[in-house]
Amino acid sequence: MHFIPTTLAALLLAGAASAQTVVSESRVIQVKNSDRAPTEAEELSLAALEGLMAQPADRALPIIKKVLAGSQTTLVKQRALFVLSQINSPEARDILLQTSRSADADLRSEAIRSIGIGGDGKALDSLQAIYSAGNDDVKEEVLQAWLIAGRKEAVYQAALNAKTEDEASNAIRILGAMNAGDELRKLVDRPNALSGLVDALAISGDLASLRKIAEGSGEKSVRVEAVRKIGIIQGDAAHAALREIYSSNKDEEIRDAALQGMLISGDDKGVLALYQAAKTTDEKRELLRTLTMMDSDAALKAIDAALEKK
Amino acid sequence: MITDDELILYYYRDGLDADERARIGAAISNDPQLAQRLQSLVAHLDAAAAMPEVPVPADVQQRWKSALDRAAYNDGVRTARAPRTGRFSLHWSMAAAAAVAVVAITLVVRTATHPSQERVAEVPAPAPAAEAAATTETPAYERGLKFHLASTEQRLAGLGSAKPEERARLVETITAQNRMYALAADRAGEPQLARVLRAFDPILESLAREGGDNTANIAQLSFELRVMQGRLKAGADTPSTTL
């Protein structure tokens, strides 16, 4: 697609004229621009925006600025912001930064995402202030931008300085998605580790950190959750950890969690070994129930043995 | 008999003319075993792509790259294909295909955006002569990235006519491959490309949550894929000014 810039500008302006109706219609039916497919008029504007990629940046930039300042629909402006993210110039970055503080939530959201895509360090740093002052939606948008840009430290700081558990959990979830093992481990050392952290550690397969929480002195519900989530981590080391936690603990909740973890990880041999070593009938009954739920050869063997004794 | 090579080319929408594609497509529709073979090959390719990168000797890389370039050339001057006489065993065929796929992805990502600044529009454009000459491996890059972006765009376009379960599977495949390419771009030290591909991920996830049935998400992704393809094309045409 090789439009000349003037043709592109004309197409975009023509699109803006016909888009007026679209804007008023969308207000009536209260549909956000970003939640719908483009109209025919917008399709033309979008095709023109695509054509800008064939133009030198110094020619494309003024046209994008005109689109953003003009009367195009929010949807077209959002797409223009994505195109802007592909232009490496201070002016393009300034426009994105300015739009990231816009009162228009759709444009703000796309500008924040585009800053993430652009990857400019200064622009990404400036998102810190937007994160701190923003509501939950804005915080999530900024976290996503940092994820796109691979800014683990910024997300870690967000988790560390979170004012609510939800805020911390969201940042921790993003750290998990970023495979930020070091940052997650640093959070383990904080007193009162959060349940969101347990999930992220389980997903990233960090057995050592989960065990540290499980055997630490933090809130009991989180420790119980950490034991249970060890079951998500497959492998001999996780199986062995759960058996040890079960055997070495007297706390019923922790032992139950270890058993649930073994159920999750499908360690029927481990449960059978515990069953065979159990000293009380109550414990044997509980372990046999777990084995039965596991529907394995080991379970059949134990059931058979239990019945034979009778 | 349809070979594994042909199935892989069919899957990647590459190297087959319309008649061959139609023939293989019809065969897959009518033969569950063949469809299963295709799925198995794709699973092997995905698994191979997820393997940690290992250093490949320069001469081997060069040999693979030459093979890819030869294949690209042959596509252009394709004449009637002689029937295949020799066949690899399934194991070797899959291993070779997987190796070529992994190396191709690594090569194309590594060579395509190097150095990163070349792929980003500059104001004003400096256009140094040495950079204008571009890397000698541009064809391999264009081939690889076009393959991902164009095939993703094609698949998105086909979502509307797919059955719900097919749609969900297609979105899942697109998402997995996009992550693979983002990872490859990261490993190849190409952050600009990795960021764009990562930015597609939340949209794909949202699409997956809705079973592949969200026209707004599909339209946004299609637009962004076309913009990226436009960037590549512009880079090939006028590397000194736009990319």
C-alpha cells in the first residue's frame, strides 16, 4: 500500500467527517469505541493509517498528530497511537506521554500500552506517577505496559509498595507472568507473605520459596496455601517435600494441606507409603480415602490389603 | 500419500500452491488419522521451539540458512514438482522439521531486527550508506516474520467461519505461537519485536476467553498485524528512512 502523504491525510480527514455520526450513535447506545469492530468509514481511515508505515517517519508523524488532534473516532485515534509506538522520535514519545494522562479512558489505556510497546526508558519511568495516582484500571494498564516492556523492577516496586492486598496480588501476578523469579523470591523474605505470591511461586515452579513460606512463621492461612500449592509443582522433589511436611507436622491443617497437595500432584506412591506407615486407624482411614480418590493401582493394592485383613 | 513435509508446509501455509493446499486440506478433513498426524507434528514443532536455545556452529547455521534461501528461491521459480522418491523416517523427518523451524525462528529474529534501531522509524532519517545496504540475511528474516504475522492474520480472518471448538483451538494455537515468537525475539536480543508480540498477548487471551468470538479484538489484532507487516515491507523497500 503506497499512498502519498497528502492522499493519506485526505482519506483520514474524510474518515473523520463521516465518523461524526458514528460518535453520536455510539453515545446513544453507550458502546465504547474499543469494544466494537470498526465501521466502514473507520475501515478507510485505518487503511490509511496502515499506509503510513510505508512513509518516512518525518512525513507520517504530522499526519498522526492531525488525526489525534482532530475529530476522528476514539477507535481510529487508538489505532493511531499504536502506529505512533512504532515511530522512534522524541515527539512521538511526548505525544504518547501526554495522551497517557488523558481524561479519555480508552485513549489513555492505548497510550499506556503503546508506551510499553515503544520501550523508551524515560517514558516507562514516567508511568510510575500515573500508577501511583491512578485507579485500579489505570494501575492494571500500567502493570501491563511494564510487562510488555519487561520492566521487572518497576513491577516489583509496585508489589513492594502496594497499599492493599489486591494491589500487591495484581503486581505479583504480573511478576509471575514475567517469570521474575528473583523478584518473587525477594518478596518471600517480607513478613506476612501474600497469597498472590504463593500462586505466582507455584506457577513459576519455585519449590524452595514455597517451602520457605510453608515452614516460616507467617500467617497460617498463607502457610497452608503454600503447602497445598506445592502439589502444583510436579516432580520427585515436590513429592518428597510434601511427604516430609506431612510426616514432620502435627498441625492438622498443614497435614491436610500436604495430603491435598499429594492428591493434586498425583503422588499415589507417596500416599500409599504414608498409609502403610500410619499408626492410628483414623489416620489410615483418611489416607485410604485419599488413595481411593486417586484411582490408581496403589489405591487398589491398599484397598485389597485393608479388606484382606478383615 | 501425504508426507510430513507437506503437512508442515500446509500448516504454515507456505510452499504449496492452491491446488496442493486444497488436496491436503480435503484429505485432512476426510482422514482423522491424517489430522492426528498433523496435530502430532505441530505438537513436536511447538515442543522443539520451547526447548532452551543451544549454540549452533556457524557453519551449520550457514548451511541451514542456505537451505532456507534455496527453498525461498525455489518457491519463486516453482515448476511441476517431481514426486518424492525417498522418505525420511517419521522421527528424522520431524526432528529435521523441528530443527529447521527453531533455527529459522532464531535466525530470522536474530537477523531481522539487527540492529534494533534500523527497525524503528527515525526523525530525521540518517540513512548511512552502510546501513542502507542492509544485512545480507534480510530475505530469511522477511520470510520468517511474514510467515508468523501473515499466517496469524489469515487465521484470524478465518475465525468467523470456524466452528466454536475449532475457533477455540485456533486461538490457542495462535497464542502459543505468538508467545514462542516473543520468546525467540527476546533470546535473539530483539526487544522491540518482543515488546510488540507481547502486546498481542492480552488481546489474544481476551479472545480466547470469549471462545475466539470477539470482532473488536480480531479487528484490533488484524490491524496491528497489518501495520507490522507494512513496517517490514517498508523496511525492505526503503530501509534508510522508515525502519
